[in-house]
Amino acid sequence: MEHIAIIKRPFSTLLFSGEKTIESRWSKNKIAPYKKIKIGDIVWIKETAKPITYKATVKRVEFYQLNENVFENIYKNYGKEICMDKFDNLESYKQKKYCTLIWFDNLKKVKPIIAPKSYGTGWLQVKDIKKN
């Protein structure tokens, strides 16, 4: 399966520089990538309002149903790699119910690819991306 991850700054810059080593997705509902992504999947990565500029393979993925203890464990064990200190409103993440943690392998820059419109969502599942 292939996916498109739309990532806001500063998190995209932190990911591309290697400072951020885990991509996290938090939600109140069971939406992609929660339980929709697996090891070996391809993730095309784009910054908000820009074309796709990176590609990676999923090396590891973990899914969590959140409660206060699980949130605190994620923060303690992975907070630095997720760059949670850069979250705008950390408290709002405690209200989420689901979390997906994604480790990438072979993160590499690609020739810019125009992505399908995401209509405000931060994650798309795709079967095929038309390359320029």
C-alpha cells in the first residue's frame, strides 16, 4: 500500500533533517493511518501546500488506544524522537483517543510530484501516484 503524509512545518523540516525520527498521528477517531499502515508500505511525504518531495518505507509501526497512562508512556519513551516539545498545544493531544507511531527507512528526496488534493486531511491512502 502507498500513502501520502502531509506534514506541517516545523515537523517536516525536523523529519527531513533527521532530528525527528518518528512520525506520529493522533486522532479522536479511527482514521488513517491508524490500523491502515504496515511495515514495508511506501509513504510519500509532502509539506502542507507543497508537492511531494520525499519518499520512505515503513520500518516499524505501533498503534495505541490512548488513555492518560498510555499518553505519558509515549511522551516518556518517544517524546524526543517525535519532537513533542514542539507541539503547539500538548494538552490537546491528551484528549485524542488513537495514536499511530511510524518509523521510516530509506527516507530520500525525490523529484517533486504533484499530490492529489487532500481536502484538509493529513493522510491519504493511494494505490498509484502519477509521477511527472
